[in-house]
Amino acid sequence: MTNYEKTILSLILDEGSYITISKLARKMGAEIDSLKNVLEQLGRKGFILVFAAGRGGYRSGKAELTPKGQRELGKTRRLSSEGEYVESPDERYRRWIRA
């Protein structure tokens, strides 16, 4: 999984397990058309469900995080009981060796 895909999953989780695709595009600083392929790939892998709404298609649709997507994201991102980001020991080590 690429960092771009992980960022998308993180943004969906930050919004509460689903996000409108237009809002996701704004947060990513990307065009909806360019996100479409990535969202479809994540959907095929089972990480998200993509709902295109009516004639608006992706512009008015939403993306929802699946349990598989939450598990995949949980491998790289840990949340404390208060909902704030907690750095894993592996991430702390990587940050330490970069300094």
C-alpha cells in the first residue's frame, strides 16, 4: 500500500469512517478525476466502499472505510483511548534514526 493510499484511508477515518469524495479531493489537493482511479483500486482491494450518487457520480458520492481498511490502517497508525495519535515504537525509532 502506498503512502498516498494510506493518507486517503487516514482522512476517511479522521472524518468518522466516511467522507464525501469532493471533500476528500479538497483535503488531498487533487482533482476528483485523478482520485477516482485510486479510490476504485482501494475499493477492489476491499479497503473502502465507494458510493457514486446519481448523475453527479463521484462528485456527489462518498467513500466509506471498511473493517479491512481499518485493520490495514491500524497496522501503521495507533489511536489512544482519547482518539489522539500515538506513535508506535517502530515509528519512534525511525524518527530517532532520521534525526
